Amino acid sequence: KSILDVEGNYLTSEKSNIGFVRFIAMVSNCIEYLSHKYGLSFYEVIKECSKELIKKGFS
């Protein structure tokens, strides 16, 4: 978080807003990369990642 300057209240600081946009762009690029690598749709990658996060959260 601190590398991307995402800390703090997102709506009060331009720096925090830019960091948040960078973070979202990075996540989007990772999902796009995985979708091309595994031949899945963007939605399917998100769905599979959500399943894994839920499993990890309840383990």
C-alpha cells in the first residue's frame, strides 16, 4: 500500500486518489494477463480468484 501511496482517506487527497487508481490499474492488468495466459474470460478469472480468497479467508 505505501509504495502505491494508497494510504489514508481516498476522497480527501489527490495523492491518495492517484495511488488508488494505480492500484486498480495494476489489479486490472494482472487479471487481464491471467485471462490471456489461461484462456479464460476476465469475469472467469475474477470468479476463480474470489473463490480462492474465500477459501483462504475461512481456512
